[in-house]
Amino acid sequence: MMTKEVLLSLKGLQLENGDGSQELETITAADYYRKNGNHYVLYDEVTEGFDDVTKNMIKFDDTCLEVTKKGLINVHMVFEEHQKNMTSYMTPYGNILIGIDTGSVSVDESDNQIRVQVAYTLEANYQYLADCRIEMMICPREEGMRLI
């Protein structure tokens, strides 16, 4: 049974056209709960050089993952299997229109961890940017990172 206090490992991988790949990984303390068949993960994000905190909420089920950021960065991204969604990504440097064309969403759940994988194509201002992947791992805080 998953606890409320969890550790979240979030990896994002961009596969650029022949220019190699770029991977980002965040490991942070988060709060987790389940409601109406959906999983929720809440955590705060600090951006270097800024005082404002960005509040993050990740909501997911077996076919859809939603990321909502509020604060310094404001965006609502929807990764819905076999669907394309457009959204405005608001940053301190300006707004970007992004397109998310999701291929697959997979959720693998066990007693003490949840692994989510999303494969999608990213566009910015209607231009193809990269093929991307998100890998998310959630485990109870007391288990530590040994599970990840």
C-alpha cells in the first residue's frame, strides 16, 4: 500500500534529430494520494535564480498523465494515449505554444512502488522539436531511493 509521503524520481529524455539525447532527472519528496481511480503526486519546484516556487500536480491513470504547474511556470500538459493536445507554456521568459502527441502511457503498480512511462512527440509553435520519454518512479519515503 502506497503511503502519503513518497519520493518521486522523474526522468525526462529528449531524442533530438541525430544530435544525440538530453536527459534530465529530478528526485524530490512529494505527497501522494489516490482518488476516484486516479493517482495524484504533489510537489514544489524551485527554479534557480527565482524566489517564486512552482507548485506541481501530476494526475494519472492507465491511459493519461496530466502535469499542472502553477507559480513561476504555469502550464497544464495532457499526455493522453494516441491523442495530440496543445497547450500554452507560460514561463518568466514568455509563452510558448506546445503540442504533445502521445504514443503510449504505461503504469506498473506494485505494493511499494509505481512506475509510469510515457512516450510522446513534442512540438513548439507548430514545429517538431523532439521525440521524448518520461519515466516516473514513486516509492514510500521510508523505503528510500534503493528502489529506484
